Amino acid sequence: MNNQGKKLFLASPRGFCSGVKKAIELAEETIEKNKIPIYIFNELVHNKNIVKNFENKGVIFVNKISDIPNNSIIIFSAHGVSKKIEKLAKEKQLKVVDATCPLVLNEHKKVVDLDKKGYTIIIIGNSQHPEIIGTLGQVKNEHFVISKKSDIEKLPKFKNKKIAFLMQTTLDIDEIQGLLKDLYLKFPHIEGDSDVCYATKNRQKAIAQLAKDSEVIFVVGSKNSSNSNKLRDRAENLGCPAFLIDNVDEITEDMFKKYSKIGITAGASAPEYIVQNVIKYFENFQYNL
């Protein structure tokens, strides 16, 4: 392979979205102003490097409110929490710092409004994702979560009922067009909001260009990060091999040795310093921006 032709391509935009920045800044400010231990409910954002960094500062991550001593400080993650978690935190007199993404809070407002108006609510997304758990935790009436065509086929007919849908903010909007089509076919009168967050959309658009320029793509992000996984999936769906990596030490020469054009991007919760470490790694193999 000719070193002259060994190129690196960077996606733009990439990395932190505004919701992730806000959550991290709030957590850092809380640590500076208060004594440790401080508790965070679930992972603040889905990135193991960020979680480890906060653990090193003495922060304790929990997934049960009962594990937190009364009167402690609790930070709610960027993914949001259910009404039940809010109630439990109040009962334990916890001092709450809410780092929920503003766009997720907006989804909570929408779903509460629909619920009050008596709609049966269908949410498109991963039922195990904390964002979906938090959103469903706002709803009192009948609701369903779907992620594939067979889920739609199992839904009741809902005769004479008002129906609305919402979706997880980190989905690939193109990927679910077929699902939306099937949903409208079964329920022609369904109302809904097919919008995903702008940061997710922008990063998905950027990887489409990156896939044209590159022969292989490295997506910096954690395995439990929905938007990072969607970036890798989109690259592969566009015909470009892609790898999801948390850190540079996960890269092996076998992943890229037959390629002269390498693309790099990062999920919305992945730190830029890791991207820079990845760039330096490839520069050692004579790849240049």
C-alpha cells in the first residue's frame, strides 16, 4: 500500500451533543460544590470512559433508589427517569440534580399530554433502554412498545380509541420508515411525532458522506450507546465496513490493514479526546488527515 494514498477522514458533526454536554457539566458542577459521595441514577450518559472518570472522582452509580442513603445528592441521568423514581427520591428526601436531556424532557411533556387526553400510546424503541423506561414511567393509561414489524402485528385493533405514537430520540429515522409505514397501514387514524433529536439526525447524515469517502469506518462509542450503534449500522447499510470501539486499544491491524481510506466518527456521548487518540494511532501507520 502506498503511504501517499493513506488517508483519514473525520465526520462533522461528531461526538458530544448538547444534552450530553449539559449532563456532564451539571455533574461536574455538583461534584465541585458538594462533598462526596454523590450518587448518579443509571449511567449519566452511555459511555464507559465517562462513567469511569466520575467513579474515579468518588461518584457512586446506582440503579436502585433504595441503595442511596436518605438526604444524599442524586443526579438523574441524561436519559430521564420515571415518575416512580422521582417519587421514591422525594420520599428519601434526596437532593435531586436533574441532568435529563431537554429533548427527552420534551418527550415526557408530550406523552403526559397525550395520556391526559386519553390516547393509547405506542412508543417505537428499545423497551430496555432507560430513555424508554423513563418515558413510559410518565404514562398511566394503556401503552405499548414496538421495535419491529411483528410487534405491530401483535397489537390489538384499538377500535374507537384515539392512538398516538412517539419514538426514542436516538433511532435511525431512515431505518424505521418501513415500521412507520406498517403502523399507518394498520392504524390510518394514528397521530404521532416521527422526529428524532437533531444531533442524532446530523451525525447520521455526516456518516453517509463519510461512507462515500472511506473504505472502513471506526465509530467511537460504547456498546450500550444506541446512537453509536446506529452510526455503525448506517455505515454498514451503506456498504462500508464499520467497527464500534470504546478506546484506541480495541483497534487491531487486521481491522484496517487492507484499506487506504479510513473514516472516523463518534457517537453523541463519546469524548473528543478518544477521537484524537484514534487519529494519533493511525498516524503511526502513516495515515494522514
